[in-house]
Amino acid sequence: MALEVYLNFNGNCRDAAHFYAKVFGSEVTHLTTFGDMPQHPDYELPEEAKQLVMHARVNVMGSTVMFSDVFPGKPFTLGNNINLTVVSKNEDEVRSAFNKLADGGKITMELQETFWSKCYGQVTDKFGIEWQCSHDGEEVSA
């Protein structure tokens, strides 16, 4: 299991990811926009969201740092735009961490299969820390 940092931005994620890659002599190893993801037939993607970054990764001194723009209309507070991500190849570890973090906290996205993980969820713990929990196994096809 690994603990990774996830940074959120308000429309300037692409620039930030490339900036940090340059600072640390690395590269952006993954970048997906909201427009790249499979579209849900019941929810049309707003035009202003299509070029925003849904997920990017940069290796910073041996650690993975992940990046995303907030979705249009979602709250963004400079200074509170960081959360921690539990990543494991063991689905039971992901579920256990999620359930323990949710005790006394608030689930913002139930554990579920997504197109990038067979087990992913989001929770704010009882201390107000935002967490993502994700199974890191075979990619799920949409």
C-alpha cells in the first residue's frame, strides 16, 4: 500500500503539472482530460470541462504526485486543494482503509468500480482530511 499526494487546481492544472515536472527534473507521465474520459449518456459534459485535466501524474523525487482540475461548479479553496490517496494492489486493504477513514467522517463517493479502478472511493475523515482510496490493479475498460 502507498500513500500519495493529490493536488487540485482551478483550471491551471496542466501548467502546474508541467511546472513541477520541470522543477524536479521529471516529466508528466500521465495526463487525461475530462473530455478524454468515457461520457455518461445521462450527463452531458459541459464544454468548459472538456480541456480541463481530470488526472495527471508526475514523479517527484521517487514519489508519485497526482494532479487534477476541479470540475466546473465544484468548490475550490486555495490552500485546501490537497488530499491524500491510499493506493494498493490489494482490494481488501483499500476497502479496510476506506471504511476506517469513514468512521465518524463523511463519504463523498462510495467505493465503486470506475473506468480507472475496480475499487475507488472518496471520504472526508472526522478531522476534515479528504482521502481517495483506490485499487491499483488491471485497468478497467469502459
